[in-house]
Amino acid sequence: KTDNEDVLVVEDLGVSFDGFKAVDGFNFYLAKNHVHVIIGPNGAGKTTVLDLICGKTKATSGSVKFKGKELRKQQEFKIVRAGIGRKFQTPSTYENLTVFENLELSHPAGRGVFGCLTFRRTPEILERCHSVARQIGLSDKMNTEAGILSHGQKQWLEIGMLLMQDPEIIMLDEPVAGMSVRERAQTAELIRSISDHRSVIVIEHDMEFVREIADRVTVMHMGKILAEGSMDTVSKDPKVIEVYIGH
Ligand code: ADP
């Protein structure tokens, strides 16, 4: 993809846990409608970076600007509402509700006051449920209980639940963990289709998968950025090769 404007500008971000710098001097520029993948060995600080961006962990330094607005000191729910959605690795579907109901309840209007679950079925919400179901490939599973979906289908439903909130940025932590080869290919396609209209940040270990989806790659090591650029560029970087072979 060509150079687009940056929707998220992260500068000099850092956090310490008991004096240990888990993330240090982290700079990250997420371009509109790009898939930006963060890779790096275990413990490099990748998950912590997502935690800092979405406000789950408070940064000790730096700034996180979303469309020019500083988010660093905002509360987590306000960051979600501003348009940054995150899929965690822990399952978040309602197992005994159908795919349709899970999607419906994820629409911002389905959440009612004080977070109570309420059904407010409007034509607009219905239409969104169907269009999201098409995008995640679950149109024919609308009346299936989430609990009996395959592992891959559950992951797509969770991505669909995020899409219901119409976020500008989606963050995915190891989206293809535990998936079959075929499910991986479908997930790659889904992520590419999401990036037609949104920006996506992905943490991923599977290099083949990274190659398929990434517009840009940031390599982390020991809390810092080791390399940044296209997958071709970073995979030829001697520093990156050393970290991966040495690991
Ligand atoms: P990655 O996702 O790249 O595997 P993480 O971001 O999970 O790495 O962790 C980076 C480092 O920060 C690790 O050494 C981890 O033990 C440490 N860390 C992460 N969160 C906390 C926390 N809440 N308290 C203390 N240490 C933490």
C-alpha cells in the first residue's frame, strides 16, 4: 500500500515494572488502512505495547496520539469508545448465545445503561450484524450457538464482535494461534479485508503469516525497537537474524 496518513502516533512510550523497563523509548506510526505487525521473541514487550495503547497499563513516559488527540492518560473504556478495539487471547464470546446474538450484543447500542445487556433491534443494527457476519464468513452460522463453533470460527466471531463497534483501529494478539492451515489462510484474507477501511495492529509469531498480511513490521527485542520496515527489509536485517537465530 502507498503511504497513508498516520492514525496512531506513539512516541517515546515506556513503562517500568519495579524498575524493570518492559517497554522503553517505543516509537510507532500506524498508517491509515495498513496492517502493522509487531514481532519479536517472547518477553520482548509486544503485549505490553498493546496494553499501553489501549490504556490497560498506564505508561510511565511518552505519548499515544490517536488522530492528533492524546490518549495516554485516558481511561480504557474511553479509548475503546474513541475507536480502538482489541481482541484478547482469552475467549470473550457468550457460549450459549447464537452468533447473531453475540454480534447484536456487541453493537454499541446493545449495551444499555450501566453495561446491562439489552436487545434493541433496529434495522441498522440488523444490517450491521449481517454485513459483519458476511465479512467474517459466518453468514450460514447465524443461529448456531457460539459454544459449538470450531476454534477458528470462534476467533472470527470475536473479530466480528469488535467490528460491530466500528473501530478505526483493531488490535489482534496472535490471531492464528491454534488454527489449521486453512483457517490461517481465511484469517489472512479477513485481516486484509478489514484493512480496506481500518488500521490493524497484529502481534504474531508465525513468519509465513506475517509475510502474507503485513504492510509494515516492527521488530521488538528487550523492550526496544530492533528494526522497522517492510517484511522483506526487516527479515534481511542482521540484527533481526541474530535475535531469531540466537533465540
Ligand atoms: P511479549 O508479549 O513480547 O512476549 P510482554 O509484553 O508480555 O512480552 O512482556 C515483556 C516483559 O515485561 C516480560 O519480561 C514480562 O515478564 C514483563 N511484564 C509484563 N507485564 C508485567 C507486569 N504487569 N508486571 C511485571 N512485569 C511484567
